[in-house]
Amino acid sequence: MTLDDIKKILGAVVLTGNDDLDTEITRAYCADLMSDVLAFSVTSSLLITGLTNTQVIRTAEVADIKAIIFIRSKRPEGETIALAERKKIPLLVTDFSMFDTCGRLYEKGLRSQSGENV
């Protein structure tokens, strides 16, 4: 599915990366511990998180994350948005909780970073 599909499924607002909505996303990983993202995420996946600081962007860059969804209407501050723009990492915000965000995306066919279809 594309970032645009994800945006529509989640009723998300795009903060950065409007030109990247055609990016294909095949896997997702959700975490609030950036050490887990570095240890367990798969490159080129979507990160779903409730953290909004600049460390999320730096972690996404190192882990080769394609885009970030912030949950529960959390919006990063200007410094974080500016860093994401410089690093070319799309940021989206949804009103849904992490559980509901993951469930809605799973229901539409997006799978976890491990690829398990359980």
C-alpha cells in the first residue's frame, strides 16, 4: 500500500512529505523505545510511534525507516519537523491510538516488520 492509502485509512494529516505519498509501504513497526526500533525494525518500513522528539527522526534515518506515523494526535515541535524535512522522512499524524492504528492497517493488508500473518 502507499503512504496515501495509509493517510486515507487513518484519516491522517501530513506534516512533511506531501510529494512522497506514492511511496510503497509493505511493512510496519510500532514502538516507543527507539532502541527497539534500531534492534528489531526492518529497513524501508513504516514506524508507528507516540514519541515526537528529534531522536525519532535520527533513529528513523539510521534504521532506514520510510515514514513515521504519530499516534493520538501527537504533533512534533518545529525542530523535529524541520529535521524530518531535511532528512526527507515523511511525517503523518493520526487521532487513533497505537492499537487502533495497527489494527486498521493490518485489516487493510499491511503486515508487521516480521512478515507474520498470524
